[in-house]
Amino acid sequence: QVQLVESGGGLVQAGGSLRLSCAASGRTFSRYGMGWFRQAPGKEREFVSAINWSGSSTNYADSVKGRFTISRDNTKNTVYLQMDSLKPEDTAVYYCSATPRGSSFYTGSAAYDYWGQGTQVTVSS
């Protein structure tokens, strides 16, 4: 069982930056692949980024590539999402997720077994 708690969301102007954190409980955190998804009002949840169990492999949606960076610290049971050059279209609730598969390959939400409660990110123009 893994419990996930996101933090770091907020209101920022376009072009600004935010760093999201996701703190995980459980001794097996380092075995899990971790993902970030987001959901804007009236839209389906979409993949943002993923990282494998060791942090050696990452994956990004085309819409955030070059602007967002995912990382993890297994000593702190925490995964991060650094978001730079934010755009109004990045506005959404951002969710942290965990998959026991360990890989960064999975971009579908069905592959992830555990989810956080979400944190709101609002980018003003």
C-alpha cells in the first residue's frame, strides 16, 4: 500500500515556475514508477510525466517537454515536478500516481494503482 500526498500548487503568472512535490508513505517507494497527471475542468485526466524506480529514465507529454522536469529522491520518498515557463493551458489539478511496474513507460492512468488527492495549479495570463 502506498499513500501519496501532493503539495506545491498555487497561482502563478504565465512564464513563471512552480515545483510540485509528492510525498509517499511505505518502505517500497523505491520500487515504484511514479507519474504525474493533470485534469482541467471539463477535460479528461491526461498524462504529464513519469519516472522509473531509480530515476534513470523519464517520460514527458509533448505539451510539457522542455518546460517540465520530473525527479525523485528515494531517500526522502518524494517525487518532484519542476514546472517552468508555465502557460495558462497548464491550469489543472495535478495528481501524483504510483505504479508497481517500476517503469517510466506507462502513460495511461490505468497502469497506476495509487493516487494522491491532487493539487491545484492556476496560471494566469
